[in-house]
Amino acid sequence: MVTEQNHRGCIGRLRFYFVLGTLWEISATQIRYSVPEEMEKGSFVGDIAKDLGLEPRELSERGVRIVSRGKKPHFALSVRSGSLVTADRIDREELCAHSAQCLLNFNVLVEDKLKIYSVEVEITDINDNAPRFLAEGLELKISETTSPGTQHLLESAYDRDVGVNSLQSYKLSSNHHFSLRVQSGDDGVKYPELVLEQALDREKEPVLHLLLTAWDGGEPVRSGTARIQVTVLDANDNAPVFVQPLYTVSVPENVPQGTVLLTVNATDADEGINSQVRYFQVKVPGETSQMFQLNSVTGELSTLQNLDYEEAEFYVIQAEAQDGLGLKGRAKIHVTVLDVNDNAPEVTITSVTDLIPENALPGAVIALFHVHDRDSGENGRVLCSIPGYLPFKLEKKVDNYHSLVTSRALDREEVPEYNITVRAEDFGSPALSTDTHILLHVADINDNPPTFSQVAYSAYIQENNPRGASIYSLTAQDPDSEQNALVTYSIMDSILPSEAPPLSSIVSMNSETGVLYALCSFDYEQFQEFQLTVTARDSGDPPLSTNVSLTLFILDQNDNAPEILYPAFPTDGSSGVELAPRSAEPGYLVTKVVAVDADSGQNAWLSYCLIKATELGLFSVGPHSGEIRTVRTFLDKDALKQNLIVAVTDNGEPPLSATVSVTVAVADSIPEILSDLSSQASPHPQDDSLLTFYLVIAVAAVSSLFFAFIVPLLVLRLRRWWMLQVVQSAGDHVGGIPSSQVLGIDGVRAFLQTYSHEVSLTTDSRKSQLIFPQPNYADTLISQQSCEQEEPPLPTQSLFQGKDEQAFCQVNFVL
């Protein structure tokens, strides 16, 4: 009975262990070894390295280890020899009691491949235990009236060994009254019985002493003895007899202590004191004697401790009934423990990683764990599960091992870590479950390039910015982490105007912050815009980058004053003079001030105003055109020389301006001009005399030239065609000369050389005319306008007219 109980307990403890391979080939992943008990620590069990297909040195390199799941390990790996050795002295009787076969199962894990092997080691019995009796002395009380052939049950000997090494036979010392008979029970246990062969006589021998020897079949043979004292009593003819030889009961494992399971009953045919029966539980080494209690008076069998189906599923109890004079009867009690779902599944993590790269392929192993439920049947069947929305799945391995693997690609940027709950739930009612949490971090891979918030950027910068100032900042975001998200910036390309300086002297960019700095002060008048290609590159391996276009527009500032183009200041040191006839009507266009501004927009809008004049109210300036016109007719009192100061102002903020001095000479004819000019006081008398001398020479030359042309013309009318050619050539020359030039007050000679007028002369010098043509002008800022007063061009078809028989000649006259 004890043997079956311990055998079931041992197998129950070991049936969920991992296995790794076997000496006798059972399957490709199972190994079996055999070793006798009581071997010294470190004794050789098997060549585990060879059976695993590894070299001895690879045991440590590949992380090969024994997985015992919290129980005391009985074996160890010898890294030096690659052998499986005993970790301590193994006592088979302690582990497996009377089990016919003692098997120890465990697992071996190859860490680098997460591969599990199953190993089963059979512990063979040696004859290390002798048979023994619970008591060295047995006492029997037998009535002298007992008939020969009466059997008296003796206490059995107990041998912890099994098989041939267990109890095999009994031997009784020689005597005249008793013989020994050995009975074998259904469980294989041998029971000795003392048989009375010859009637007893209390008067002759009140006490008999016998020696009972128990022998096993081991090598060497071991034995144990017990002394039997037989006391001869007076008549007690009947032993107690149980109502039934076998009592059975089934009880749930969760019954409380002290619960009465059943009541045994024995009767004695004798009368009086010989019929009084008391009950006893036959003591057998082991836990059975400590789990139950048999009431000696009532025969009630009750629990002494809490039952546990996982420790023992079945108990066999020997009940003994004894009357007052020592006669005994026996019966068996079978107690079956029923399983209750009182154990939640147990999860043992064998191997786990807490970090996995996000580019791990589906099927990458994250954890390897073992699931065990101490209950049986449906109560011990376990289902493992994880939440379905996670990118993981469970794969079942051998011996209730499971692996947690990835089911699809991971993305750290979406989920940087997972708290995975593995639930192990049995099929009991109610179901019990155990949750195990595995925290998994997803390691970053450089799989995202930096990104800008816009496809292209533009910035507007005022010109004349300070050197070294920050003008713009670009920022790119990288969803990766650590080094993979560290972004650096650089200028990869640029598009610059041809007139712009090199890029290296214009801007620079901080590689860490993306801030763009100006290396020079921008000038809108030099270039108005330029384009950069900026690259954002992360620090991953390999690095990823993104380009973006940045266009910088230079905004104009009012930093340029208007520039006077006309009248231009003479390069010879003289002052410019504009001519106006005294007969000019109000609104007569004298000249036009032409100015430009290098700025743009409203900064280049120019306005003109007369800020100073010799005669107030005589001239006006068009505020937008810059045209200087007469306001009234000239009076005799008006000075020949009119000095005007015209201011040109832009529309910037603050406005900038420039001034120009314009001198207007008022005269109707050249002699008048020369007379008035010669009459002007000169600060240097020597210079005035020289000027007068030049003027006289000029007048004489003009007069000589006049007569040189008129006389031949009057005489040689037949040569008209020749004169027409001359006049035509002179007309072309007049058309190419501007209508208004500069006359130097201090340099008449320059005036005479540069100024051209049309002169009409007749034979009567008193009727000669000096005609002032309408001046031409150009405005570079405002659309050209035609003069308010236009004179028709002088006719060139005919040089001579016969009106009043007065010859008329039109020629170009250059002073």
C-alpha cells in the first residue's frame, strides 16, 4: 500500500518536467540514463554533450543549463568533461518509496537557440536497507484452550527496497508448538501468521519465547528479527471479526480537519470481557499513519491533517480489532481523495529578453516559459493566452512549454514598449488563472529620415542687416530615438544671382540647431533673392537625410538718395546754364530735372520741388515730372541769370533727397546773350579779358563764314543742286544735336563748341533770326511725356523762297 502511494506521488511531481534526450533512443528529443542509488556526489551518469551533439566546451559557450523549476536539483553538468553527474547522494527510497520504477525527469535548455531537451534518469535500487519490524518484541496472548491449527496474525516486517532487494521470506525459530505460514496480499506484501501446531498447557509453559527472522533477496542478503513472547491464557475462544473485510470511501481533498470519513465495526462471539473490542490503526512507516485517526472505542476514522490530492490520491489503512484477551481481527480501509480545483496554474519563465529591435522578423522568440497545474483532469488542463491586439503569439512546445514570439513587424515609433500579460487559465469550475507580466522594450532602428513641416520655405530679410545676425531657423523632426534622432543641418546647394558674392561669404548654418546666420550685410540693389538647398541628416547607421528648399527674399530699405542724371555737373569745372527766350509764354518748358533712385517700390517714388530761386514766382517745377516751366512772361527787370535750386526727394522712411542747381539764361538772341554775358562782372579781370577776346574772334569768324556762303550762293544759283546737298547734310547734323545744351558762364568757348542752334539769315543782317528749338528730354523713372508746347521742325525741302524777292537761307549755325 505504501509503495503504491509513494509511487503515485513521485510520478505526479515529475510528470511536468522538461526532457532533453535519452541514452536509449526513444525519440529525437529525448534522452534516458540509468544510475544506481547512493552514488557519490559527482558520479558519472551519462555523456550529455555527446547526446546533444555538442563538444564539451560548447556547454558553457551556448549556455546549456539544467531547468529544475525550483526543485532541488539531483544532477549537474560537468563543463570540463561534458558529462551529466550526480549533484548529491540519491536515496531511491526517499524519492520513490516502493514504486517499481523510479524515474527523475528534468530539462536541459540550450540558451543560445532556446531549444529544450528532455532527460529521464532511472534510479535503480541497491540492497541498502535490511528488513525490520516496527517493534523488536511482539507479545501474543493465546488461550490454552486454543485448538491446534489456529492462526495468529503477526506484524509484518518492512523493507524500503524494492524488487529482489525487498522482503522475500520469514523464518521462525524451532519450537514444539508453533509453525510459520506466510500469506501474500493483493499488494504483494507478505504477512506472517503463527499457526498453533500443538495444544498449549499453561501449567507446563505459561510463556513461550520465539524468534521471527525476515530475509530479503539482495546481494548480500540482509535480515531483521523480532522476538515473540507468547503468553498462555485461559479460555478466550473467539477473535474479533469485522463486519466487512474492506471499507472504501471517497472524500474531496478540501474537507476540514477532523472530518469523520467512516466507521468500522467488529464483533466478538465471546461474552463478557472477552467480547469487548477496541480498534487500532496498524502503524506503517510513512505519512499514512499521520493523516488519519481511528477512534479506539467507536471505530470512527477521521482526518488528522488536511488532505491534498496533489500529494496523494489514494490511501490504504489497516484497521485492527482486539478483544480483552488479545485476540485480533483486521480489515482494510481504502480512502480515495477526490481532486478539487484548488490550485491555480503555475508559470515558470525559463528564458526571457526585455529588448528586441524593431526590425526583428516575425517569429522572433521573446520568452520561453513552462506552465503547470497541480490539479488533475480538467482542473489541471491549462490554456495560455495573450491579448489579441498585440503583435505577438504563443507557440506550444514539448512538456507544456510555450514560447512567446512576434507575429508581425514592430514599429518603435508607434509603440516603444509592450507590457505583455500572459494568462494561464485552467478548465476547472470555477476556473483559476495566473497572470504573468513581461515588459518588452522595442529597440530603435534608424528607419525614419528627418522630416520638415513644409515642402519649401521662404523668408523675407531687410537689407542692411547686421553681420552675424540670425536670419532664419529650420527644424526637422526625426521620430527615431537617441543617436538616430540626432539631426544635423548643412547647406548642400544654392542658386545665386550672377552679381552675388560666393555663398561662403553670404550665409552659414549652425549644423546642430539649423539656425541660418548672415555673414554679410545684404544689399537689395545688388541682388534681391537667392535659393538654398538645406539637408537635414540624422546620426544613424546608415544615416538618412531629407532636403528642403529655402528661398530668401531681400526687402528693400530706403538707403539710397536720389541721383541727379540731368542736368549733369560739367567735368571741366564750369556751371551748367539753360537758355530761355525773353518772349517765352507762361508754361514754357525751360528744362527738365531727371533723377533716379536705386531703391525700389515707394522708396524710388521721386518728387520734385523748387526750394530756392532768384525770382520767386517766375519758375515752377512739376512735382512728379521734374519739368521746369515759366510761370509768367519775363520782364525787363528780370535778371538775365536765374539761379534755381531744385530738391529731389524719395518716398522712403525716412525720406532721402538730393539737390541740383540750375542756371537759366534769359535772352532773345545770341548777341544779346554775349552782351549780357560779357557785361557780367568777373572776380578775375584777367579771365574776363580773355573771354572777351575769344568772343570777338568768334563773332568775326561767324561774320566771315556768313559772307563766304551768301555771296557764292547768290552768284551761283545754277549750282542749287549742290547747295541742296550741303543744306541736307547740315539738316541731318541739326537733328542729331540735342535741343538744349550747357553754356558755361565761366567758359564761353566750351559753350560755343557744344551748343547748337538753328539760325535763319537773310541778305539784310538786321533781319537775321536766332531760333531756339524745343528741348528734348528723357525720364528714366516716369513714362516719357511729350512737351506741352511743340514747335514744328524746320523745313528742309527748300532753301530759297522768292517772296518779295527776298532770298532766305536756313543753315545750321554752330557757335
